[in-house]
Amino acid sequence: MAEERKWLEGLLGCRIQIQVSDGRLLEGIFSCVDRGCNVILRNTTEWKLSRAQDSNEENATSRTTREFRRNIGISMVPGDHLVRISVNKAGVLPEFEVSGNLSSSDHLVLWKSPV
């Protein structure tokens, strides 16, 4: 338990991204988390995500696009609505070991909802 707490405290002040169950993406500075996994972010930017289809018929894949953006300052994300938490790889200190799944972007996925 002490190791997990130290690991989580190491993320304080890092810029993280949170995907929420309603399809929004929030990016901000990780400031706090409580026992209910409610996360507090500051300097938060919110994006509404949508799926866009590639026009090339041979490469008919869908990709996520950021459609709408707004700055919301301080935000609280209820733990029940967390889908995925990731941190910008550049924001992690070299000596800080992060265990998570590497994504194809410049973010490291720290936690993903099992549902």
C-alpha cells in the first residue's frame, strides 16, 4: 500500500488526460484523488471526442478526433465516470518508474476501466 501511495504521489503536478464515460476527454494538472477515486484537475481543458471515418476506401479505419474544446479551470471527475487515465510521457521524471500499457500516442495509459 505504501508503494502505491508513493507512486500516486509521484504523479502530483503531472499533466494527465482522463477519458470520461460520456465521451469527453479532460486534460489538466493532477492535484488530488480521494478514497472514492474522485480526481481533481487544475488548468483543465475539455474536449468532446467523436469518431471520424477515413475517406480512403482501402484504409477504412475510424480515428478519434477532438471536436469541441473549452477551458474549464478546476474540475472534479467522479471515480464512477473514469474510463481511462493517461500521462504525457514527457511529463514523467526519468527516475519515476511508471507501470502501464504503452499507447500509440505520446501518452502512457496508467489505468483503464475493466468494463
